[in-house]
Amino acid sequence: MIKRTLYKQRPTRYLISLLCWCVYLFCSNAAFSQEQLLSQDYVAKAWEVLGKRQWEDVFKYTNECIEKYKSEADKQEASLSGLPAQEKVGAYQILNDVGTCYFIQAESFMRQGEFEEAKKIFRLIMDKYKFAQAWDPRGWFWSVAEKSKASIDKLEKTIDRERQKAEADKKPRIITKLVLQDVGTEDVINYKKYGNFTGVGTKDYKYKVEDQKGLIEAAGEGIYPNSSAVLKDPNYLKAKKEGRLEGNQWDFIYSDDMEANFYKWNIATEPPGVKLFYIGQALERAGYINHAIKAYYALVVHFPSVVAKTYWNTPWYPGLAALAKIRFLIRRHPELCLRLEDAKITIKNGFDNDIRNDEISTNPGTLRKICIIDKIKDRFCAVKKQPQDKRVKRFLGDGKVKLVQYKNNHWQLLVDGQPYIIKAITYTPTRIGESPDEGTLTNWMEQDINQNGKIDGPYDSWVDKNRNNRRDIDEPIVGDFQLMKDMGINTIRLYHQPFQISKELLRDLYNNYGIKVIMGDFLGKYALGSGASWYEGTDYANPEHQKNMLDAVKKMVLEFKDEPFILMWVLGNENNYGVACNADKNPEAFYKFVNEAAKLIKSLDKEHPVSIANGDILYLDIYTKNCPDVDIFGANAYRGDYGFGSFWEQVFDATGKPAYITEYGCPAYLKNGHTEEAEQSQADYHSGCWEDIEYNMIGGEGAGNALGGVIFEWLDEWWKAYEPYLHDSEGLFTGPFPEGFMYEEWLGICGQGDGANSPFLRVLRKAYFTYQKLWKQ
């Protein structure tokens, strides 16, 4: 998955280990002798002993760090006037670590019930260390001062989120409508009229313009090479005069000032290919769909090899994203009568984080108008694409759940001989106030707060239809299992770690609600199953760790393989991103071990396929080489409201196997918008993602290897930003979401209202009803 790019590959949110508070990912491996401790070492040890509630050691490590590094930290703080950018945070390591040490001390006081002492230190941080940031092992930095303020608010119970939201809604929003002065002489540019293509389909691809003037006239305002027309646009001149174009172009992407967004990106100093992508996005948001397609296609023709960076400092390829955007918009707008044929960008060595070894080959294909004859041919081809039993190419597996590939290379999942589309969700109904960071997270499968003999979330939840945060007479108890069934869900995703799984509960889920389970093992992620400590992390080349993990996998399979609710097995959860494991540093060892685990499962269970939950397609080439026994490629992917782009095609080209999305989702919160707008944005995002999955399923026009997807997630979890009694509304990192930020605590298809009736109250958001229509057809 943007800070400044279209998608980011996001470390997961699912059941982060109960040890999640402990360490920084990039802590030094130096021995913890007192003489050698660096500032980050002190922080790592302090988090660790805080988790163990070893209060004396907490102050031992934090005080030593503060005493040793405070002077330098104060100098770094004084040199700043704002939070440093992501790529510069490392230069302020000492400031960050001293600020974090104070924060850990305050947390220690708070957990011991010494609230006044805690507030003193939180206020000290807010006063002295405004620009200190702490590293979250889940993959981002957070402001120590902001979290200190949130902690004080929690202690003093002064937060009124509804009042804050009402105040935010009163802030003036500049809303403009873009009116183009020059849309060009051609709706679809015939590039062959204006230049020559060479090296099509190779790394030597080029488009050389021969008739610059003609191409400028054909392109229209803002479409390369017509970069000067904007400067003559009277609305541009007006916006410039009013000061609406001041600031950084990245802050304009999701602005309601459609004019300013379009004009700002036209005058931005980014590489032309990056500019064209965001010009296209600005036009798309402004309703100029045809012109947006022209911008995206201009990127493919002129700058297909441009590379940018994500928030996580990983490569992002705007050319691939532009092709995906074009296909999405053509599907969404059949009235344009457009077709993109034979276009493909391939990136050799593109599955790692090193752009220096990339070899990019481009075939821009042809973008053209279609006619009635094309539509008749399309109907005929659609009939021919329908799979028939006599056209089966091969079966993968011979159990009650298996895979079939047809002669057209499309894949399908079969359960008891019948087609099965994975319509799944991650289900972790966490009670407000519980948090793994504080060691208070409990097993929802055993939770019976009202002591009526029923498990709370599955059976006792009710829908707050009028959103008044109380149960009215017309709001009966329904239960999540029934609500999920009514939504159209047929599968949930669970891991057998770290809590005990209730077979009885899952049998009822399947027998009475028809919902199956994708059962997973974390395979050493968060150090679960390997026997390693969080600080040590799982080492996939360590024989002892390997044995422990295989033992855990074997236990899982033997315990659940004969249960009718099992759909398939899933191994890992974004292990290739790291986090208390070294799969990111030694992917070869990791994927070899994944295959060993898959072989073990198949030796024990012939009835169910094996999948992986990768972090997007990072290291897909290494996976392909080392995991022949994994049946299905699964990935957590957060790429935007248009779906998953080249994911399906790239997976099929690399592996030849089927795939599914093991996590995708979008927050239902907008800092600059109303609740209704935020929920509509979330619903639109989900609709676009599922539309893309369907497009790439069997019989579709895409890759034909999509089996379905797993929504993240059923219910908002309030602990993600550390204060589990507060519904945090700060963006944790940038990404391809409405407004450009990930609001981690708002990912649920359902909300929990004001939290007072947790874990029972459910607010069904618009996305719930969107899926009802999509999944209950």
C-alpha cells in the first residue's frame, strides 16, 4: 500500500501479540551491558519490563537513558518547529527515545494507579518534547505528545468526541467544481498520428513524439505534453490570486477544492509520470472520467518506467497503477464505450524493495472506442468463457475442498463438488477498554459479560438502528452470527493462537449459520509458535524455532482437520514485513519453511487446501521458487478504492495458481467530513474492491484466478491507537484511503457507538448493506 503514492503494503492489525508493546523493530542487537546501551536499547528494555510489570526495572532503564541522553534530546527538540517527515525521523533518534522513556514512566505510573504522577509526566512530555515520536512495532511512528494528551484526557474523562466532531464539522470547507477550458480535440488520442513506438513489449520501449503541436491540441488541458494550457486558464489565475494553491501538493490530493487540486498538480515539481497519475486522480474526482483516462494512458505511453516510494519506503509503480485505473474506470463507465487492449507492463525483479535491479518492459496496447459489433463479439466470447466439466484442465487436491483449473486457465474453489466463492471477514469482537498493549485483551469465545450463559458477541449483540447509544424496544437481540449470515458472509478468518478456540462455538457457526472458517497459524509472526522472545524474534533458519512452529502447526491440523467448519488452512500473516520475526531479512529461509509446513499439513490432512497470508506481493518471486506445496496465494492488500490492480495478473504470471485477498478494508472516518460521507466513502471503497475480485474470478475478463476475499474487519477495535477507552480519530499513517489517512480504529463494517454498551451494541454502516446487495444476489 501513500505517503505520496497510491498504495502501501500494510503490516496487519489482526490479533497483534499480547507482547505487542515490547520493542522497536530496528533495535540494536548489542548485548545489554550497561556500558554499551544505546538510547534505543534502553527503550527496548523499558518496554519489555513494562509489559512484565517490573516497575523498578522500568525506572532503572528509563532514568539511565534520560540521564545519559537528555541534553542531546533537548537540543534536537529545540532545532525543530514541527514533526519531522517520515524519512527524517531517524535523524532524531535520541529525542524520540528520551521522549519515549518519559512516556513509559507515565504509563508505568498509570498502570499502578498513581494517576497524578502519571499526569505530571504526560504534561512534561507535552511541554518539553512536542516533536518526539515513538516507533510502533506494527509499522509506523506516533507522536508521544499526542498520546500523552490522550492519556490525560482518558484519566480526567474530559473527552467528548461528539462535541469535537460537531466543532470539526463547523470548520469552513472550500468546495469547488472544476471546469476545464480545453478538453482536447480527441476523446481518445491516436498516438500513432503524432509519433512512433519502438521496442514495444521490451525494456527498450519508447514513444517518440513527432508532431508536438498536434499532440498538445489532441490532449487538452493538463494532459502531457499540454502543460501550458493550465497557466492560461482564468480559473487557475483566480485560484492562484486567492492563495488557494499555496502549500504542498500532497495536501491537495483529497481536497474538496477540485480546482486547486487539479491546478496544483499541474504545477507540481514531481516527476512527470507521478504528476500525471495525480492529475488523473484529480480529474476522476472532479467527474471528468474520460479526461482522467487520457491522463492515466498518457502516463503509460510516455512514462511507464517511473518509480516512486510509498509511506513505508517501498517501491511504487505508477504505470501499473494507471493501467489498473483505466480498466476500473472503463468497467465503471460502459457509457464511454472504451476498450484497452493488449496493454501490459512487466517488471523483472520487481518483487523486492531494490529498484536498481528492476527491468521494466512495456506494451502500451491500444485504447480505443468500441462499436456495436464489438459488443456482439463480447457476448459471444462471454458464453465461450463459461467453464464446463468437460473442459477441466486439472484438479488440485482430492478432498471435499479442492481446486479446479479449466482449459482457459481459470481457477475455481469447490466444496463438496459445488463452486464456493470466499465471502469472508475477520471476526474479532473486541470489547471497548480491552487492549493487548495493556495485557487486558480477553478471549471473545469465552466472554459472557451479562452472565446469561451465552457468548456475548456471537449471540447477544443488537443493532442500534437510530444510533442513540441505548437499546430501544424495537431493537431486539440478534447476535453477530445472524448479522453476518444476513450480510452474506460465508467464511470467517481465525488463528488458533494466542487464545483457545471453541470448537462448539464454531460448529454452531457452521451448522446453524452456514459459515465456514479459514483456520490459521501465525508461523512465528509476533514470535508466536516459535518459542522465541519478542525481542529475539523468530529466526526461520533456527532448527529449534522450526521444530516449535511445526509442532504448533501439527497440533492445529490434528485438532481441527475433521471439523466440518474448516474451509482451508492459512499460514502466517504478513510475515514478510517482519515484526518479531526475520522473514523480511531472510525471505528465502522463511518461504522454504512455509513449504515445509505446507507439506506437513498435507501429510496429515488430504481434505483441505493450504494457503499463505503474504504481505501484498513482496518477495513473490522467492515464494514462487520455494513454495510449490502451497495451493493458494493469499495476501493482505490495501491498494485503493479501485481494487487490487495488477495483483491477480502478477500472481498468475508468477505462480500459475489461484489467489485470494486475506485482508482488505477501509476506515469509516473522515476528519473533514460528516459521518454519512465517511460511511459512504467506506462503502464505495469496499464496492470497488469486490468488483475487482469478481472481475478476476472464473469466467470474468480478468486473470481468472481470484477465489474471493476477506474483509478487515467486522467490528471497530478501539485499542489500535493505544487508549482503548477512546475512539481515536487521528490518522496513524498515510495510504490510499478516503482523505489519504488510515484511521486504524474505524475499520469495522460495524461500529460500537459511544462504547458504553460494548460488547453488545452494533451500528451497521453503509458497507454492511452494500455487501448485502453484492453477496446475496
